Amino acid sequence: MAFKVNRIFSAKMTQWLLYKFIRIYSFTFRLEVQNEEAWLDGYLDGSESILLCVYHQQFFPAIRYFQNYKKYKPGLMISMSKDGELISAVANRTGWTTVRGSSSKGGLEALRGMIDHLGEHRLAAHIIDGPRGPFGVVKPGAIRLAHATNAYIVPFYATADRAWYAKSWDKFLFPKPFSKVILRFGDKIKLEQTDTEEAFGEHRKALEDIMFKGNESIKRAFD
């Protein structure tokens, strides 16, 4: 049975259908994009590398909009799980370069691949608490990427005025058709390389706190 499930997830037709579904479904969203210029201007003038950081819960509403960045050849680390294979296939079709791996499997090799890609193309995204959570807990990968490439971290959040939430560890956000969706970028964060594990831990906790506050703020967007 597991073999059949794996074949379904890896089938090109399944991946193509999911990609088309997401594009068509996302067309129904009434998008409002906030604070994008805060990081995009610096990236476009060639002076800055950017690492967009998002919760696992919130990446779905941004998939179609993030296709706007395909000309920049951005990178994204995706887990080696079955659902990760589907997500990777969709991301590749939207113009993102995926590197497979996570904290639980293939992490070191994937991190090196992401460092190389971000160093060359200067734009990448990272799911900070994936693939298994807990929700909101920043894994070390984002900090290591930013340190190694001298990149700015840019928090990213998404919410919708009407949505379903999955019964999963992250309460995955799935906006309802024709809902208003806000995509909000936070201000740039620069974390200089550290010499000690204690200082590294402080950077990780600082990003976690910033992401938490930003998420609390966007949850009040439709109050």
C-alpha cells in the first residue's frame, strides 16, 4: 500500500494537477501585498541577499504570488517526505529551485546546497518551523543560511479573512474561495556571524520572538 501511495505522489500527472489546481484556486483570492518594497529594492539594486522566512502554516496562500519572483531563480529547501515531493514539484513549476532535505533527513547536504544557491542568486525562502514543528519554533537552518551568505532575513506572514485550518501540528492555513488574503513582509533583519553556540542561540531566539510578534500582529488584521 505504501508503495502505491509513493507512486501516486511521485506521478507527474498528480504533480501537474496539483500545480494547476493551486494556480486556478489562488486566482480567486483578493490579494493585498504589504511592505514588499522594504526588501525588494535592495535586492534589485544588487547590493543585498535576501532570505524570506515563513511558518509552515502560512506558505500556501503565497504560492501563486511567489511565481512573480521566478526570474530571480530563488531557492527553497523542501523535506524529503512524500508531501515534500509534491510541494517540491509545485515549487519547481513556479520557477523556484528546490533543494531536498530537512533537519531530520539529508539536512547537512541540503543546507550546503542552499548556501551555494543563495550565494549565487541572492534570493531564497525558508520554512522556519518545518517539516514537523512544533509550530513557531525556529530551527537552526535559517540562522546558518543567513550567517553563511551574509543575507538579510525578511519575515513573511499570510492570513485570510475566511479560511479553513487543518487538524495538523501547524493548523495549516487554507483560505476559502474569494477570501481576502494579506501577504505581509516584515522589516529586514541582519544577524552577523557568531563565534559561540550561546550567541547563535540568542540569534535563533531573537528571530523566533520577531516572527511571533509579527504573527500576532497579522492575526489582528481583520479585527
